[in-house]
Amino acid sequence: MLVLSRKSGQRIQIGPDICVTVVKLNSGGVRLGIEAPPELAVVRGELADQIQAEAEAVSEQAADALRIFNGEEQES
């Protein structure tokens, strides 16, 4: 992990297409602006974790449904 110190208004360039700007600093946190191509999803880490957990649950349900459809025993 690269750790950088930046002041308000300063930017970090990630590759040719992604730029992170420090918009505001306060004692409780930092506000960042992120410029990225529209086809690139930019989400908070906790939201990405939630999306992944939901996708895994749906995948598990689909696998169970397929086993039932095929007449296989369900795993307990």
C-alpha cells in the first residue's frame, strides 16, 4: 500500500484515467473527489463488500435451485 500526504486541493494521479483530488479536510475525515471513466465503477469499500456478499448469496441460491431442478440431494 502506498501512503501519501496531501493538502486540500492537491491531486493523485492513478494511471492515465483516474485522478483523486483532496477536496476538503477536517478533524473527522477527508472529502475526496474521484475522476474516472464512466465504465469504471467507483464505490466505497463497505458497499463493494456488501455487493460481493449479495452476489455470493444469489449464486448459492441459484446453485441450490439447479440441484433441485436436476433432482440431486441438497447439501445440509
